[in-house]
Amino acid sequence: MNNNLDHVVYMNKLISIYGKLLTEIQRDILQDYYEFNLSFQEIAEARNISRSAVSDCIKKAATKLDNLEKALGLLAFIEEEKKKNNPEIDKVIERLEERLNGI
């Protein structure tokens, strides 16, 4: 895998774990960019905002997700438990999602 693809996969994982902690607009724009592979221009046109606003939103939201992972380490924990083939990890993930949905 190339470095860019690794980054996209990483960001999609962070969005799935911490996305509820972003604003709806931040989450939607990140999903447009990372999940749906839309360009800044395509996102800007669809939302009637400037390309620089899209860029700023993506940078700020991505930084927030990185900071959350550094502080909480949920993605690292989940991936480590999956490597260990922990049969309980799916239940743990489910509980985490329930708690994040309540925020």
C-alpha cells in the first residue's frame, strides 16, 4: 500500500471512531473527502463554499481527530486487541460506539 492510501484508511478509521465528536459539517466534509474521494473543488461546489474553506475544515477536523487519538488511543487499543484475536473486542467496540452516540 502506498502512503496516501494508508493515510486515507487511517483517517476513515478515526472518523468511524471519533466522528461523533466533530460538528456535523466537519464530519460530512471529511467523509466527502476521505470516504467518497471527492476533490476540494467538488465539495466546495456541492456546499456552495470556497475551496479554501473546505481545505481549512479538513485540516482542522483531521487535527482534532489526531489529537483525540493521541489523547485517548482508542484506535490503537482496538487494533492491538484485534491482533491478539481477542474475542471480546467486538463487544468492547459496540459499547464504545454506544457511549460515543450518547455524546
